[in-house]
Amino acid sequence: MRVIVTGATGRTGGEVAREVAERGHELVPVSREPAGTVAGADLRPAEDLPALLDAEGTVLIDFTVPVASADYIAQAAEAGTPAVIGTTGFDSEGTAALDAAAESIPLLKAANFARGVQALLNVVREAATALPGYDVELTETHHNGKRDAPSGTAKTLLDALDDARDEALDRTHGREGEDPREPGQVGVHVRRAGDVRGEHELMFADNDEVLTLAHRAESRGVFAAGAVDAAEWLPGHEAGWYEFGDVIGDGGD
Ligand SMILES: NC(=O)c1ccc[n+]([C@@H]2O[C@H](COP(=O)([O-])OP(=O)(O)OC[C@H]3O[C@@H](n4cnc5c(N)ncnc54)[C@H](OP(=O)(O)O)[C@@H]3O)[C@@H](O)[C@H]2O)c1
């Protein structure tokens, strides 16, 4: 398989590029400022992407920023190349651009490609159903270079909570001063420090008890492995949206 990686000079894209090469796929790393190599392959300029995409058996993996990602994915749609998106933090305009692309190519997006987070999502749904009315607070921690807050994973966990509770909880981002907890709130607390790969913790509390559900990524390799699993699984599927859970559910490893 031929795998184009946009954002290959980045923290996560670099790990993805190494994973692609280690699995024996043809790696095409792409950068806005190509100089040198990543995982033994020459960086290619982002402006050449349309020509690079124009090949059979190619998949794109994107770990960049929303504005760049929307542009790269639109080019993939134009070329008919399936794409895996790890980038987080899309606004409604970016999401609409991705929705348009999903009309012509298979598109798989996940805020977190760790298998443990997929399991956590299932457990959160179960806990939210089993513990109706319990107060919930979410805390997430990432490295000091992360741009979006709260993380895409935090939002996905909160969406799962809302779905299970069948109500949209009021997402309260930190508290300061006289600010008592109101019914229907979920507190969301964001920490940015050092090189923390990604930690998410949900606390359910009531009835003189506390249940804590937590996940910690210990290397970026876990995201890279999941993204490449998704890229190996995606080709051959119909145009439309897919989730990382589809890959795991289908034994895609
Ligand atoms: N889904 C998951 O499992 C998962 C896991 C970790 C991170 N993420 C997400 O992946 C994304 C990348 O995170 P990261 O920590 O790897 O970021 P990073 O180290 O800052 O790398 C981002 C890369 O994006 C490229 N880029 C293209 N256009 C850009 C622009 N306009 N501004 C800035 N950079 C641009 C840059 O490469 P060039 O300049 O060489 O083009 C840069 O190396 C984030 O949205 C993050 O939340 C997702």
C-alpha cells in the first residue's frame, strides 16, 4: 500500500510515518516546508499533493491542523483517495468541508486512535446508564504544545455521556470565585504541561461513592498504530463516514 502522511514533520505525524515504514508500506511524507527525510523517505512539498494523490492503491493519513486538514482532505476527495483523519478541533466550517468530502471518498476520523479509549467510551456509556443523576467531572491533560481545548477525545467522551444520559449536560469549563455546582452540569478541566501524551479521567460521584474511569497514552506510537490500522482497513469501503470502532469491530488489526 502507498501511504501519504500530511503533517509528517509533526509530533504525531512523524510517529505515523515511522509506523507506515516499519509495516513495509510505501511512505510519502508531505510537508509545507519539505527539507530532509522522515522515516527514510524524502519529504514532498504540500503543493505537489494533487499529483501525489493521483495514484492507485493510495491512502492519506492526516495529523495537522483543521484548516490544513480540510484543504488536504478536499484534495483527496478530488482524487478519489480514501483518507484517515487524526486532526482534532474542527469548527462547523471545517466539519462541513469534511462532510462534503465524505460524499465521494471513504473518510475515517477519530479523535483518539488508542484502542483503550475505544474501550473507555463503551465503559463510560455503561457507567452513565447505571449511575443516573451522579455528578460527572472530566479532567484531561496534554503536552504544552496542544492547540485545541478541551481535547477532541474529551468532547467525544462527553458526547458519549450525553447520548447515554439522553440529555445534553451543561459543559462547565473550570470554576472560579462563587460558582457552586448546578444540576445538569458536567465540569470540564484542562491541563497543559510538559510532554504528556494524553490523559483523560471521568469521575462519577454520588451516594457516598466515587467511580473513576481513566486512560493514559504512554507514547504517541499508540495513536500511530491505530491510525495505520485504520488506513489498512479503509480502502475498498463505500464513500462515507467511518469510525475507529468500525476497524476494531471488524477485527481490523
Ligand atoms: N486522533 C488521535 O489519536 C490524535 C493523537 C495525537 C494528536 N492528535 C491531533 O493531531 C493533530 C496534530 O498534533 P501534533 O501534536 O502532532 O501537532 P504538531 O506536532 O504541531 O504537528 C502538526 C503538523 O501539521 C503541519 N501543518 C500543516 N499546516 C499547518 C498549519 N497551517 N499550521 C501548523 N501546522 C501545520 C505541520 O507540518 P508541516 O509544517 O511540515 O507541513 C506540523 O508538523 C492535532 O489536531 C492533535 O490534536 C490526534
